[in-house]
Amino acid sequence: MSEQIVNHFAIPYQYPVCWGKQIFTGADSTLEAFLRESCFALRPVPVLVFLDEGFAAAWPEVASDIVRWCHAHADLVSLRGEPQLLPGGEICKRGLGVPQKVMVTAQKVHLCRQSQIWAIGGGAFLDAVGLGAALFHRGIALLRFPTTSLAQCDSGVGVKNGCNLGGVKNLAGVFAPPLGVINDPVFLTTLSQRDWLCGIAEAFKVAIIEDLPFLHWLAKHARPLQGRHLSVMAYMLKRCAALHVQHIQNGGDPFEFGSARPLDFGHWSAHKLESMSRFALKHGEAVSIGIAIDLKYAAAVGLISNADAEFCLHALQNCGLPTADPLLQKKNRQGRLKLLEGLDEFREHLGGTLHLTLPAPLGKKIEVSEMKVEILEHILSCTSS
Ligand SMILES: NC(=O)c1ccc[n+]([C@@H]2O[C@H](COP(=O)([O-])OP(=O)(O)OC[C@H]3O[C@@H](n4cnc5c(N)ncnc54)[C@H](O)[C@@H]3O)[C@@H](O)[C@H]2O)c1
Ligand SMILES: [Zn+2]
């Protein structure tokens, strides 16, 4: 046997997901408590702040609140330059322009390995700025302040960062856990109705495969959720975020080295739909439609009953979420339903074998290695928008 040296080490990760109210106004102690309780090599710690332009337009006072907050806590934080505005929304994930801007700006203000980037914005913005932070000096600390429903309950609390390349979702990305996550549901009050609803789709995703009581709670609270009741939304966000954190913590594969992707239930078609719509469909909307397709499939192959599938579809619709789209019937040049290319792309991404999660029964999950194309074709051609 040839000589070898084995390099074996493990790095434990730990970060909190905190909940505050009006976190930059000085009336709330969440951010201060987080910084005081953390052990940083530099104190005050150098910080560069990036703000999602869409969020900043809705909350014009936030940039000056942050500056004031940092000056009032100069023993904790040394703010480097003004908060930087960058575009938000899916456009900021197109190519590597935003991560590059993050790195160039960080270099200009002389951030070191011990400094922090604070990213404040929606899921797309956090993904793109997070990628820049993970690349700068081979990775510096990122504190996330998610400002959309989807980011507060799903994307912002996890370990993934990334951008789209060549129209392919998240083709360039890294697994890099944040330093911490600070959620403030008050920020959601200015979201468009479509963005307000997006987080609810991800809550259904995780409830359908992992938590039957939460699924019933979602169905029961569909109207107040759609009607923007903040306390109902806040409960949903916390439960959904907890389920995501539990999955990352206990699922055995936080960096997705294996092929199982339970939290991608409904996503093989969602990602394809997003790119087919040239990102006119929002991620949460595409996820809702993807969940509807997989529910119908699960019922067709006997994993759940038709009544269970109908129950979930009605609950999604009662929340105001879409469960169909004309793109489902779109054909490619070979006359095949274009959406089915999403299955091939997902298979390729996983390395040749499909690993898909479906509910069986409702509130629990099963992994399958194929989906019958004839059944999917039937479902897609019968789905009216
Ligand atoms: N990293 C992950 O694990 C993960 C998981 C799920 C989804 N995602 C990604 O998240 C993205 C979707 O994120 P999203 O649903 O948060 O949408 P988004 O980030 O696209 O934001 C939607 C819009 O809301 C604006 N905005 C942000 N906060 C606002 C506020 N408080 N008030 C008013 N406007 C505000 C943004 O500028 C943007 O125009 C997708 O790119 C998806 O792929 C990532
Ligand atoms: Zn998603």
C-alpha cells in the first residue's frame, strides 16, 4: 500500500437565529445582546453594511438608523463607510456582479479577516452578498438581517449562498454558515402582496413533509395569513425557521454532500419554472406550483390520498398562492413538455440518479428515485391555470 497521510478534522458550527422588533431604532436590544455575547477577535469589530435597494426604498430611514446605532455602540462596532446600497431581487443574482462589488468595496474600506459584513435584504440579496462575503479573504463573517417572509423563515436561516449563471439557478455558490441571523417581522409590513405570500409557500413545503400539526395550522390560518396579520405571520415564520434549522442540524448532511434533498420538495419544477418564466415568477410562487404538482403526483401513485392532496391545494389557494401556470403546458422543440427538462437537470445536478422527496403520508416524507413521466405528463396537461 502506498504511503499516505490522513488529514481528518471537523469544524463545529453554531449560530443563533434571533427575533427582534425595530432592531435598528435603539428601542430593541437584540442586536446589542448578540454582539455583547459573541466572542470576536476585534472589539470594536469592523463592519461594512450592505442594504437591498428595494428594502431601503421602503424603509428610507433605516440607513441613518444603522449609522446612529453603530455610533451609539462604538465600543462594539466600528462602521466602515456609509451603508452601501445594491440592487435586490432576482436580478442581483444574475452573474457574479454583486459578489464582486461586495469584495471590491470591502477591500476599499480595508476589511480584514476578523471583520464582518452585515447584509440586510431579501433572499436573493442575502444569497448574492453572502457569496461575496464567503469569497472575500477566503471568507469573512456574515451577519444576515432578512427582510422578506421567505428569507426570514427559509433562505436567510440556512447555510447556502449563491448566484445564477447562464440562466441556471444557484450555479455558482458556496455553503457558508452565517455568524448569526436577526429577523424583524415588522420589516415585512412593506412587502408587496406577492412577496408577502412567498414565505408561506416554503412553510407549506416543510409542513407537508415534516409536520402535520403545522400543516393543519397553516390551513386554518390561511385567511389571516393572506390578510397580512403580522402576529399570525410571525408565528408561521418562527415555526418554519425552526423546522429548517432542525433539518440542517439533525439531517446529517448540512452541506449536501449526499444526494437526498428533503427541503427541495417541490423544487425540481420550481427552479425550472422560474427560469422558464425568465424570473417573472417569484421563487415562492414557483415553489407553490411545484408543491401542487408533486402533491398530485404523490396522490396518483398512492403515497397520499386524493383528499389529502385536495386539502393542501385548497389551503395553498386560500392563502392566495398559485397552484398552476400556463407554462406547465409549454412544449419544447421536440414536442415534449418543457417543464420535464427540470427533472433531467435535477438528475444531472445530483450526479445521475434522482433523489426526490414526496409526502407519504401527509406530514412525513419518503425519498423516491424516479417519477413516472407519463403520470407527470397527464398531471401537467390536466392542470388548468
Ligand atoms: N440560500 C437558500 O438556502 C435559499 C433558499 C430558498 C430561496 N432562496 C433564494 O431566495 C430568493 C427569493 O428571495 P425572496 O423571496 O426573499 O425575494 P427577493 O429577495 O427577490 O425580494 C423580493 C423583492 O422585495 C424587495 N424587498 C426586500 N425586503 C423588502 C421589504 N421589507 N419591503 C419591501 N420590499 C422589500 C427586494 O428588493 C425585491 O425587489 C431566490 O433567489 C431563491 O432562490 C435561497
Ligand atoms: Zn425554496
